[in-house]
Amino acid sequence: MFESADIGHRMGRKAYREAEPLLRQALLKAQFDLLASKHHAVVVLVNGVDGAGKGETVNLFNEWMDPRHIRTEAFANRGKPSEPLSDGRPPMWRYWQVLPPKGHIGVLFGSWYTEPIVRHAMGDDGKARLQARLENIRALERMLSAEGVMLVKLWFHMTKDGVRQRLKTLESDPKTAWRVNPADWERLKHYDEYQATAAKVLRKTSTAEAPWLVVDGSDPCYRAITAGQYLLQNLQRAALPPEPVPTHAAPQPPAPLDGRSLLDGFDYQRKLARKAYDDTLERLQGRLNGLLRAPAMQKRSLVLVFEGMDAAGKGSTIRRITQAMDARHYRVIPVAAPNESERAQPYLWRFWRYLPQRQHTTIFDRSWYGRVLVERVEGFCSEAAWTRGYDEINAFEEQMTEAGAVVVKFWMAITPDEQLARFEARKTTPHKAHKITDEDWRNRDKWPQYARAVDDMIDRTSTDIAPWHVVASNDKLWSRIEVLRVLCDRLEATLAKD
Amino acid sequence: MFESADIGHRMGRKAYREAEPLLRQALLKAQFDLLASKHHAVVVLVNGVDGAGKGETVNLFNEWMDPRHIRTEAFANRGKPSEPLSDGRPPMWRYWQVLPPKGHIGVLFGSWYTEPIVRHAMGDDGKARLQARLENIRALERMLSAEGVMLVKLWFHMTKDGVRQRLKTLESDPKTAWRVNPADWERLKHYDEYQATAAKVLRKTSTAEAPWLVVDGSDPCYRAITAGQYLLQNLQRAALPPEPVPTHAAPQPPAPLDGRSLLDGFDYQRKLARKAYDDTLERLQGRLNGLLRAPAMQKRSLVLVFEGMDAAGKGSTIRRITQAMDARHYRVIPVAAPNESERAQPYLWRFWRYLPQRQHTTIFDRSWYGRVLVERVEGFCSEAAWTRGYDEINAFEEQMTEAGAVVVKFWMAITPDEQLARFEARKTTPHKAHKITDEDWRNRDKWPQYARAVDDMIDRTSTDIAPWHVVASNDKLWSRIEVLRVLCDRLEATLAKD
């Protein structure tokens, strides 16, 4: 991967002094065009050999452009105090926190590549583990790209001799000797392992949608103009709308011929008497409270997802759960149509934000499943977007569970008749009338399409690690108890294995 | 993945008798539209539970459409006598052999999914191995889709009870009892493991470009019309040209500012005297012959790739190699622009065909690297196509080496001046005049673009398993010896590890 950079590239001071002001002017213009157009966000990943000009280039970028619209974030290998603390959230969480909205530029000094390279080069991760990490990165970058985030991946390169020469030169001058510390010489010893790993990683992740640029960092003039011009090219492309490309799209599988859905085949007759409900509720709330306070839970977090047709009873069920929780340790996130700042981000961004830290719970009242439910049915996103959604969602939940989250997903299932009865009741109950809108009636007309989307959702996203629990909810009492019971069982089973 | 199929779907005989003639007529028309349009090839993958109607559906497809334009191939788990014998070639080779050209339909009864599912369900492959296989499948299917092969992936499903019921019914009737054998009951015992693996595999490989359709196979009418209609939908889409889809394309990394290339930095002065050449040639040819006849070589094959600018001496070097080989064991494949039948296939197809079996050698005089050289520089393929080419090529070579091939790649490097001298010499030598065409002169004008493409090619495809050997070839004698020496060294090193 570094063969052509190894030959050494140079640019004279004179050529630099001519190129630099023009580049600077063009970059500033491109930055403002990007800001005005809002078609893409641009994320610059800065990685490479120490001493090959990473920091200097980041500084130049901020000097050349308007730094108010550039967010620069430095990431060390395993987190350092200045970074957002992931604290039990998936490792990617810290990058999602600093993702720039469309129109803006983010510079990540150190990135999701740092850890895989270091761990493999140092022998902590084997070949299979590295491959798995790289596949996750490729999936992430494919999604970011599809969602309008343009990735500018810069690798600053320097030969082993170049690094050695640089350290010697710095040490030989008393004014610069302080820049060299023993860790630099130590790192040089591992140069070959790092380079071999980096070459493999760069090759595997130089994709059509997010290629790497290897910048020979040995000459400051050459590397500055090379990195700057590539950034310019990207900013200019990013200011334009996506281009139509001929695509061989497969038709999506059809609905079942007999129109039957999972939700039809369900037993909606189950009921619970008030007395039995009251007794069981209190018992289950106590059990839940105990489980959440269990020592094993201190290393875990809890993510609850509630989905269901309108008026299925999500809100009232959630309240029965939170009654058993410590208010300092949970939050309920009601999910509606995305607002402006959410629309300027990849669709999963607004859910990444609210992932709970260790010992905490987030309850999503509707969730990322909107992508494959309402957005699919209502045509709020393209077919290409929701069809790739299943995969992206599975990967998202996999990251949560790998970081220690228990993910419990409920579909609260009611029949169309029951929904109608509840709508009518809401209309005539003054304090509930605001809960029923024209949109609810419109959604109701699309019941079969939603039922179809639910089938696909359950088929595609009910996984071992995060299965769906479909709960018959025509009887509110029965369904609340059932939800609480499933939740306690899942928690208990998970904690028992810890 | 099978939740919504588990509820059981039905279609009445009457509805079937109405739907079937219409479907049949539409399928036949769609088949001929596909044949006339030649935009896509259609490959139907037929997988699923035994007894759920796989064979019956394949028969129906052949009955409903014109079987002369359908190629049906059955693949067992580990190869059986009727299949093309891969004999040391990569496992995917047998599927590439039967890939239909554009306009045609191929039906694969059993597919690249069979082995991963069986091996994981039976405990032969662990989780990591399954993941790696699935990633390879996803990459393959992405490439096939991008190259215009539409994949129709059918999974015939039946519940465990359904399978048991079916076996009992068959056994209870003397006329059908012969259809059941002990292996069927044995398989039923492993139903749950198979289903769990299959669900995971289907979820991970239900991509936007190639989704799975799970067909409930318990009712013959329902499954026939469901599978037929989905095939129809696919044939109709396949007869249309690819649709333009808005795509966030990243700009490709720029050429080095100083215009320097790997090929410039090379020592072209090396020479060899005729006498030394003659002696060394014979010695090396003997060494090569011995290596190829080594016992360890019986389990391996050899793939040689020769690339280089026009007149770099590829042909004459290849002759010095074949002089040391047994004519029954090698073939030389000269690669020019693809012919009509090659253009109707994914670009790697014509190279897959010639992969050598065990103990054999294929020498490619130019190769799949045309994708990222001439096709890139001359614009014969889209930017999207050559940018994904590096990855596809690395995966191709990885499959070769995993199957035991030794892959040795040479770039024969000459200077522009040397090329000019050789062109002039060819013009004036009667028996060589045919070797020089207008195209050669045109290519020469694009030397810098080719040099740039060579840099990227070497950076991106010089891997541990299949590194590039750049050989200075201004002096023909020196270069032939160098090629032979490198080849012997690579073979010796590989065989020594066996």
C-alpha cells in the first residue's frame, strides 16, 4: 500500500508559495459552498505514522478555512480524559457524538482505525478479529456514505529511515531535542509490524465510496498541498447533490399471496382480571427493581424498545416499568418525526446519542425501527435506504450487546377493531382527545402495509442477541404484566450468565 | 427469519387454476424480453428444507418457460460426479463455470449457501469461520449484481411439524413409501440446528441488491405461485436497463503532485552478457522443472501473471518459462479485448475459466489487471467499476491461494525510450511488423496515465499472498533471468513450507 509513497515525493518552496494562497482561497470558498448547500457532511480522518505531519496538517486545515465550521476532535487509542466518555457504550459511540451535521466539516485526529491497527500490530488481536473489525468498519463507512457523509481518509506516511532521520535531526539540536522522547524510539522498533498491519488495513478499506489517500509526509510542502488539494476536491464534490448512477436494483420480495401476517395469527383473547393484575404488577415491579440493583447490572446497561400500532398502549406500559426504576438511572425517549438537526445526520445518529451508560436504562417509545416501518410505508426514505436498514439495525444492536447492553424489544400487538375502539374513546375523553390526530386515522388506512412491514421487520431483526417479543395487547392489563414478565425473565437470564 | 412463514400460507386449488395460466404466459414473455434485451443475466438460487418443494419448483420453472434458455445445475454439498470437477481450484469455480450469459437464466439447485450452512450446523465451522464465509458471499453477490447478474434467492421453508407430517404421510402409503429413506428421519433430528444457522445466514445475506424470499413450502399451490411471481418480477426488472440512482460518490485520490511514479524510481541499467545468460538460463530452467515435478507440487497449482507496457518482452519471457515445462501441464492464455461472449459475463469470468487444476500451470499474458489498467485509463469501464476492482481482484487471488495455487505476478518494466526503440525495430523487422499497431502508438501517448494506474495497482494489490514483482526489462536477457529466478524462489519457498 505504501510502495508508491516510498519512492519519496518533493515540492520546492517556490512552488509551495505559489500554490498555497490559491489553495487556501479555493478551500475557503468550497467550505462556504458546502455550508450553503447542505448536501453532505465531510469527515476527515487523519491517521498515519507519527512525525509524518498529522498535527501540522490539521493545524493548516484550521488555518486555511474558517475554524468555526470545522470541528476537530482528537482520539487516542483507548480514550483519554478530554474525550466523551463512552462508559459502557459501544466503542463507536464517541465518534457518533462528534459527527458533523450536513454542511459542516469534522476532522478526526485518530479514528476508528487506530485501535484495530494497534491491537493487531501488537499481537492483541489475531487475524480473524482484525477481519471482523474491518468488516464492521466497512459496513459503517458504507452506511455513512449512503447517508451523505463524505469520508476523506488521509494516511500520512514516512519510511523507517525517514522516521529515524527525523528523530536524529530533532535530537541533535538543543532547541528541538525536547520533541523526542524515549517512546518515539520505542515505536520505531515496531515500525515494520505497524506498517504491515496498516498496509493490510488500508487495502481492505480502500473502497470505492471511501478510498484512502496515502500522503508521503517527508516533505512538509508536498504533504500540505497534497492533503489540501484532496480535501478541496472532496469539498467541491460534497457541495453538489448526489449524482445519478446506473444501478442494478433487485425487486423486493412480494407480500404473501394470501395477505396473512404474523399479527393475524396471534391470540388476542388473553385477559387479566384487575385483582390479579394489581397483585402481579407489584410483585413484578419489585422483581425488576431487584434485578436492576443486582451487582452484575453495574457492568451492564438496558435498552428497551417499544413499537406498536397507534394506541397500542406503549406509553402506559412504559410508565408501569419506570415506576420500578430509580429516576437517576433511566430516561424515556419518545421518538417522533426527526427535527431539522436530526435530519442533517445519518438516521441512526439520534438514537446513538441516547444510548445508556453503564447501569443506566434508555426506554425508546418508538425507535430506529421507524426506518423499516413508517419511513418504508410512507415513502419517507428510498427503497434502497430501508432495504439496507435491516442490516444496519442488526449491526447497531450487535454493537450495543457487545458493549454489555441488554436489548429488549417489544411489539405491542392490537387488532384493528381494538384500535378503532381506542381511537373513538380518545375522541370522547377530554384529557385524551389531543392524543388522536388526522394522521392516526390515515395510518390506520395503511394497516395491511404496516402489518407487512412488521412481518419483514420481525423476520429480519429478531436475532439471538435481540429477539422481538410480540405481546398481545388488546387487554391492557394482560399486556403490561406480560411485558414486565418478559423483561424480568430476559434480565434474569442475562445476569445469571455473567 | 422464518417467523412470518411459520404461520402457514395457503392458496386454494381454484385460485391456483386461475393464476397458473396467466403466470405461465407472463413468464414466457418475460423470458423472451430478457433474451432480447441482454441487460442482465438472471440466476435463481434454490435452497431450503428438504421436502419443501425445491425440486418441484425447479421442474415447474422449466415447464413454464422455454427450457432451452434455462440452464439448471444441481450442486450437492461436496461435489458429486455429475458436477464440474474443481480438482484443486477454488470452491467457487464450479459456480463460475455455469454462470449464464446476459439474457439467459440459470437455476442453481443448491448453491454457495449449502456448504456454509451445513458445516456450521454440523459444528464443523465455528462462528468466525461462518462470518468469514458470509462476508465472501456478500462480496461475491455485490460484484455479480454490479456486473449485471440478478440473483433470485429462494428459500423453501417448512416447519419441523410439517416435515414430520410429510414423511409420515409418504410412508403410510405403499405407493409413496419408497420416497422416504432413513436419512430423511436422521435429518429431521438436526432440524433445529439447521434452521438456526439458516436464519442467521439468510439475515446476514438478505442485502438490498440480493434479498432472500422465504417461501412457505407446505402448500404446493401457494409455493408455486409465490416463487413464480417473484421470478416474474425479477425477469421483468432484468429486461430493463439499470436505473439511475442518486449516489454519493467520493472523488478518487489525485495523482502525485510531482508526477513521479514507482516506475521512474527504478534501476533500468542492469544488464547481462549473452554467455552468462545462456549458462544461467539453462540452470534456472532445470531448477524450475525440478520444482514443478516435486511431490509437494502435486497438491498445488501455479498461476503466473505477466503485465507490462507494450513491447516489454512478456511473450519471449513466457517462452523461456514454458521451455522448462511439461506441455501436458500448462497453458498460456493471451488476453486481449473481451469478445462478445466474454462481454456478456462479469469481467472476472473469462479468467475463472482458465484457473489451473492441481499440478497444472496457467500463464496469463496480460490478465484481470486489465480492469485497473487499460479499462481504467481508456475509460472502457466506469470509475465505480475499476475502483471496486482492486478489492475484487484481491479476493479472487485470495481464493486461488486458499485452494493451493501459487500466484506469481510480474510487471515487466521498460522505459519510454526503450519502448520507442523496440517499436521502431518491430516496424522494420518483417516478421515482427504485425506486432505493432496504431493502438500501440496511441497507448504510448498515455504513458503517464498508465504509470499512475500501475502505481495504484501495485499499492493496492501487492499482497502477502500474491505480491507484485517489478522486473527491470530494458535488457531482455537480464529480465528473463530475473523472472525465472524470482519464480523459482517463490516456488521453492512455498513448497518448503508444505
